[in-house]
Amino acid sequence: MLFNSFTFLIFFVVVFALHRLMPGWGAKKLLLLVASYVFYAAWNPPYVLILLSSTTLDWWLARLVWKSESQARRRLLLSLSLVANLSLLGFFKYGNFLLSNAQGLLAMLGISYVPPALDIVLPIGISFYTFASLSYTIDVYRREIEGDAPYLDYALFVSFFPHLVAGPIVRARQLLPQIKTPRSASRDQLGWGLCLVIIGLFTKTVLADSVFAPAVDAVYRAATMPGTLDAWAATLGFSGQIYCDFAGYSLCAIGLALCFGFEFPDNFHYPYAARGFADFWHRWHITLSTWLRDYLYIPLGGNRRGAARTYVNLMLTMLIGGLWHGASWMFVLWGGLHGAYLCAERLLRGRSTLPLSKGAATAGSLLVFMVVSLTWIPFRARDTGVAARVAGGLLHAGGKPLIDGPLLLASFAGILGLLLWQHANRDISLEQRFARFHPALQTLLLGACLVAMFLCSGGDERAFIYFQF
């Protein structure tokens, strides 16, 4: 059930209407819980049992951790939660990957091994709801939050449909207190929530799917090396596509939650206006990068154990962050490259104390964008062969044109417009920017978004890119 589908529109209208009419906060929460499980069951009904069992186990273990006074017992219970969740994630997401790599390694040793065909289907959203659930157990273990949440509240926290399948990764400390307290969206919350949904759907269906995706697909699906213009259009175009696709989903999720009175954390803040790689990760997929920082990087020692250990911790965090995105060495490569950039940036900044001029900061920001765009190549490519063709095409003057002229122009114009918008707004929020517009202009912009979505509808419905993670 995609956010950009007519089926979801009907689902949302029905759930929202019932939620407004339902008396009592307990009944409203139960409605949202049932609706969230129906939403998830629309993808693959049997996998509801995985979501339910994971939720129940973590809720039970967290209560035991909270009640226990023995540090050894608390550590054992936390370990059980970690092992259970990561084993579940490992089996479904990395089972086939591990078997195929084991087969390749044994073949190098001269051992013939044919692994069983597991035919594992990845449960949608498992990476997101596993990390959300783990945040509760870990925070209870650290005694940063209490572990006495009612089961209904906890189950709704994990499964609430706006964030269930592709984030933002909302932590228990952020959402559980909101679930505990009766709430209903105010007129301002409802209005801004619907605005975010419209803007998010426009960003996804018009910009990601209609402006950027055709050029990107034409190059990455081709069996021949693209020419220079095509390769650059696809490389820069994918920067635009993945941002508009994922940021568009996040805006929809935040807006939908706001329609029910819940506030989610921001997930993007103009990342292509970043003035460094650390700044980029403060602005890109914020809920994942902060999760990895708080539950992986800092526990590893962060930057508290000397320069060498800091670089090791940065690399490990980014390698694991890359692997989180999928069972492929291409994602590991992507994460490793970003880890190397962060280490190099930290090393260079430690040796320079000179402030940057405005022009130098802008030039540095454009350099960061170009490096990030080039690093998206292994992320988008299905294997090293495709990545090598696209990368080689960046300097390949020849080659048969793969992208039609209008699509080529749309890709370059789209990324230029996106960069100008992000640099103009890097220090303010979308809500602040929108509030500065005259009400007539606000109405005009939202109407234009709706018209553009209508004009771009009628084709294939593209799933959000991060659904595969």
C-alpha cells in the first residue's frame, strides 16, 4: 500500500475519519494499532507474525530489564534482545548473501559447495522497525527511560503506519510519551500535516519519478558504456532522485503522523547544501545517522580514545551503516567511501584553524555535493560491472546517446534547481520558509503541486527506494 496510491488515500481517509469520531483515547489507540497492522498486512500478511513476535519479545525483555536490580541479569536480558533482533534481521536480510559469499570463499579453496535455495523474501521495513524497537530496550537498559510502557502503547509505537516501512526511525523516548497522552491534531497541525503530505507526494511522484528517474534508468539499465553527458545526467540525476524519493517519503510520514497529533523528528535538512561530509550526515537520513552515532559509534568509544581509535570507529560505523542498506558489497563499498571521507575531513580540519570565506565555503559545499554524487554510483549500481560502466562514461566522449534530449535537459535543470533551493534554505526549516509566503502564494504552490501530480499520474506506481532496505 504505497503512499502515492489511490488505495492508500482511501485507507487514510477511513482511518482518519474513524479516529476523529472514536470516543476515548484507548479506543483511538486501538484503532491506530489495528489500522497499522492492516497497512502492513497489505504487503505480505504472514509477515505480520514477525512484526508481532518481535514487538512482544522486546516489550517483555525490556520490562524484565527495567525491574531487575542485578547488572549481570540486565546485561544478559539486553543481550537476548540484541541477539534475537539482529538474528532475525540477519536471517531475512543477509541469509542469501552470507550463503553465496560462503560458496564463493569455499570455491576459492577448491571446495565445491551448493547452498540450499532458501528463497527468502525480505519483510518490508524490517530494518526500520528493528532499529526502532532496539532503541527502547537499550534506553531502558541505560535507565534513560522507564520500561513500564503498556503493551498497547508499545505495539503502536513500533507499528504506527506512517513510519513503519521506511522511517523516520522514531525512538521510543520520542513517541511513547506522545502515545501515553491523549491528543488530537489541532487545526494548525492538521493543515501543516496535509501540506507536508502534498509536498512529499509532489517531491516523490513529480521530481523523483518523472524528472530524474527516466534518465537514471536509461543509463543504469543499458548494456553499453554511456557517453559523457548521459553518464553525468544519470549520476547527478540519481542524487536528485534518491533525495526526492526518500525525503518525499519522510515528509509524507511526518505529515501523516501530524494529522493524528503526533510529531516525528525531521529526517532531512537540505543535505546537498552541506559544507563538509560530517555536515552532510547531520542533514541526510538524520534519524539513522543519529541512531548509529548513539548506539554504535559512541559505545565503540567515539572520539574519546585517541585519533587512531576514532578513525577506526568512524570506519566501522559507516561500513555497518552501508551494510544496513542491503546485502551487497556495493553498499559496503559506499559506506566505506563515506567513512574514508569522514576520516580524511577530520584529519584535515585538525591541521587547519583558518576560517573559510563565504566563497570558499560555497565552493567546498559544491565539492562535497560532487563527491557524494559520484559515491552514489556504487549505491545505485547492481554490481561492479554496471558501476564501472557508469563511472567510465563520465569521461567517455563517444557512445550512442541513451537519454532523449528533453529528459537530459530535465535532469540537469532539475538538479540545478534542487541545489539552488537547498543552498537558499540551508539554515531554515521548510515550515519557516513556507510560513514566509503570502497565503495566496501558499495556495497557488499547493495547487500547482496537485496539478503536477495529476499530470504525472497514470503510469506505473514506483515504490519508494528505501522500501527495499
